[in-house]
Amino acid sequence: ISFWATWCQPCLQELPHMNDFQREFSDDLVVFAITTDGPETQSEVRSLARRNRWIFQVLKDLDGSVSAQLNPRGTNPFTLFIDRNGRVAAAHEGYASGDEVGYREQITAVIAEAAE
């Protein structure tokens, strides 16, 4: 689960990697990108997703209730790695170039754990 917003530059740098992970691990991974955009930028979400050809699920948290439960600090980007049992395996706040290496490690670890 990746919390993001259209106005968040680190988010827009992170999401192409999420798209790559969705493509690469399609049999074992579901990426949900939950936008935290407010009413003034909600209209940009769909066009941004189309323009970038994202294949993962883009969801809108219109009332902030999902963010309140899973991302209470309201950080963007904020990424949760959830295992097959619904437990948070890892969380990552922010994004800097190179973080995708750690993401890949988390994803492969969660997939391997499920296979055991």
C-alpha cells in the first residue's frame, strides 16, 4: 500500500517503481496506491494514472478514513508492506532514490515467507 498525492514529488518518483514491482511480481503482489489528494487536486488523479500507464490499483481516500487508520501521521509517500495474513511486515516513510532496492527486498521476503 502506497499513500501518495499528485503534488508530492517524492511520491511521483516512487510510483514508477511500484508499477515495475506490480508487473514483475504480478502473481504474488497487489499494489494499492491510495491518493491523499484533497478536493482541489482529485481531478488530476485519473489523468496522471493514465499518462503514466500505471497498472496497479489507484484508490481515492476521499474522506481520509483509510489514512487515519493506516497512515495516521499523514506522511506522503508512506508505504506499507502487508503479508498474506494481513499483518504489516514493514513500513517506510518518505522516498529517496535507492529506496526501491529495500522495497524489492521487502517484497521478496514477504513472498518467500508466504511460500513456506
